[in-house]
Amino acid sequence: QVQLVESGGGLAPAGDSLRLFCAASGRTFSSYAMGWFRQVPGKEREFVAGINRSGGYRNYADSVKGRFTISRDNAKNTVVLQMDNLKPEDTAIYYCAAASAVSRTQVNTRESEYAYWGQGTQVVVSS
């Protein structure tokens, strides 16, 4: 089992950058594929970015490709989402999630594949 805590959200003007952090508990962090999702009130939670167990494989939603970067440090049990060139439509609550990964290259993009979730961190981008 793994517990996840996000931090780093806040208010930023359009075009600026923010970095989100996800701290994971547990000794088996490297066995999980990790992901970031976001949700706007009244809408479904959507996939943002995912990374495999080792960090060598990544996947991004088309809406953030080229602007966001996901990375992980298995020695520190952390996942980072670097968000550059922010847009007002990036405003949402961002959630970190963990999925049990059987495959070394597995990157999960569907919400149902993730078993563990953080409490979320708010990101607001002003125009």
C-alpha cells in the first residue's frame, strides 16, 4: 500500500510555471507506475501525465504535451509535475495517483487503473 501527498499548487499568471510534488510513503514505491490527473468542478477527472516504474517511459495528454513534464525519483519516493507555459484552462485540482505495475514499461492512462490517490492540490491560472 502507498499513501500520496501532493504539494506545490497555487496561483500563477498565464505563461508562468508551477511545479507540483507528490510524496509517497512505503518501501515499494518503485513498483508503482505513477500518474497525475486533474479535475474541474462539474467535470470528470482527466489524465494529465503518467510515468512507468523506472521513469524511462512517459505519456501525456494532448492538451499538455510540450508544456508539462513528469519525472520521478525512486530514491526519494517523489513524483514531480513541471508545468510550463500555463494556460487558464489548466486551472483544476491536480491529483497524484499510483498503479500497481506488473510490466517494467507500463504507463497507465485510465483513472480505473490507479488504486491509490492523493488528496489533491489546487492550481489556478489567471488570464
